[in-house]
Amino acid sequence: MSEIRQDSLHDHYVLIAPERMRRPDTLSSKSSSTSSSPCPFCEGHEKMTPPEIYAIRDNHANESGWSVRVIPNLYKAVQIELEDYSKIDGMFKSRPGLGAHEIIIDTPYHDCRMGNLDSIQIAKWLSAISMRIADLRHDKRLVHISIFKNHGENAGATQPHPHTQIIALPVEPHNILSLMEKDFQYYHRHGRGKVENILENEQNKKLRIISQKGDFIAFCPFASSFPFEVMIAPTRALSTLDDLTHDDIVHLSELIKEVFMRLDIQLGDFDYNLSFNIAPLNSNFENEAYFSHLKKYYRMTIRIVPRIYQLGGFELSTGMMINPVEPEEAAKLLREVKLR
């Protein structure tokens, strides 16, 4: 039976409709196209990329022998070299495309899924992201930071080698501002943040929790927008990845590996989007009302969205998603997976 659920974190509705999974065109088709061109992200091809910004390695920069490598995006959407100023032309407002656009090459290995990496390599990947957040925070012009992975053509990836993108901007996207405002209002009414209460409810129900490592819980959200969507959140107040201790990174890397192993066994070679949702880098006029309070109530989250379901006209016209797999069933199937 279908059900309309409200996503209390993002404040929108999701239609859970298991019957839709029976449609013959439900699953996204995988492209069989391959490229014979050398991969610029593979070890030994360091000269094919811009000089690295940061790397985890034991030798000289821009050579082989690295574990994780960070480079500027060759096709950058924003540029750090620009000046920041506003321009008004009548009713039209604009500003230069200031910002940082970086690529984190997750691993030297080309054909390697997240579930195939060991937890040590995932911890290095998380550490590299944390270092880049901390470094970009020093540029007080930068306010919002978006950290995401597109894996596979159905998820919008144009490069098959495992990589993560970072885009830092001098403005807060309106949907992020809206979430911060609603979370702030919730905190003032209840004395705790939304994610904290969501986790407490999930721990009490135990229907949608997949696994827990240390202070991090993986669960299928009550109003999941996508089938087998997974969210990872901390049980204590951690608002950004560079707040994590060494033990936190170890536990989080183990949990990420376990989640992807379970997803791989259940879904096969699936495409996905992964995003980190963290507190702003710095304060500006847009977020200053919330910024000083964020560490009290704001929790960082990681969202993993398998792209196994084709979106249709209803989703595009209403902004309301139809999910053909109940989150309770998805969590149950993932919990029951026998790990190798």
C-alpha cells in the first residue's frame, strides 16, 4: 500500500509506492560504453592533471606512490583567483564566479568500488576531505562547501575512476539556508536539533537502522526519496568532518565500507550519488543568525543515494519523489546481507 510521508529533516513529502517497482522500466539501464583513452586519475599519469594541491604520500609531489590525491578541477565551475564583488544592473544582480572546485582522487586503482576499498583507504579518503575543509576555511570569502561523489553514468559521472568533488562558494544556496533556519527554529522549540531527535526515534524503533560503528549510525530514512537510500549521522554533536577525531574517522570508515558492501551484495554494480552535508565554512550576512549556534544542534550527515530507479514526469513536475521500496524493507534486506 502506498503512503505519503513527510521528511522531517528536509521538510518535504515523499510518496512511498511499492507497487511502482513492478513496472518493466523501473530500473535504470547501464551503459556498456568504454573508453580506450588513458585515465588521467590513474597512478603513473600524474602529469596528465594539474599539479596536486594535497596528497597522502611518502614521496615527492606529482609522482607515483600516493594513496589519495587532490587536484584542481580542470573544468572548474568556479575560480579561487577571482575577486568578490556585487554587480547590479537594474533588477539583475550578479557577482564573479568566485570559489574553489577541487577533485579528490579517492584511490590509485581505476576499477574499484567503495565496498572493495579497505577501511584504511577509506579513512585516508576521509582524512583528505577533512584537510581540504580545514584549509578552505582559512579563506574567509568562502561560506558554503559542497562535497559529493557521482559514481556511474546514471548518477552523472563523466569520469569512471573513483573520485570526489569539492565546490566551495561565497554564498549559501537558498535550500541550505532554509534548512538551517528550520533546524534553528526546531532547536529553539525543543532544545535539540532535528538530526539528534531523528536518531533517537530510529534507535527506539530499530526498524530502519542498518548498522552502527562507534558514534555513527547508518539507517534508511523514514521518508527516503530513493530506493535503498542510506543516511549516516553521528550520535553526538559533530557539525563538520574536520571536527572528527582519529577514532571517529576509523569508525566512520568502517561503517561506510560495511554499508557499501551490503549495498553491493543486494544491488550489484549500482550507480550512486554520495554527499556530505556539513556546517558552513564561515559566517556571512546570510547565515550569521545561525552560525554561532551551529555546534549546539547541527549534525553533519552523509547521504548515499543509489540511482537504480528512473525518475518520471510526476517527480520532475512536483518535486515530490516516488520511492518504490519501503525504507523498512530496504533496511531489513541490507541488515540480512551475509558479509564475506
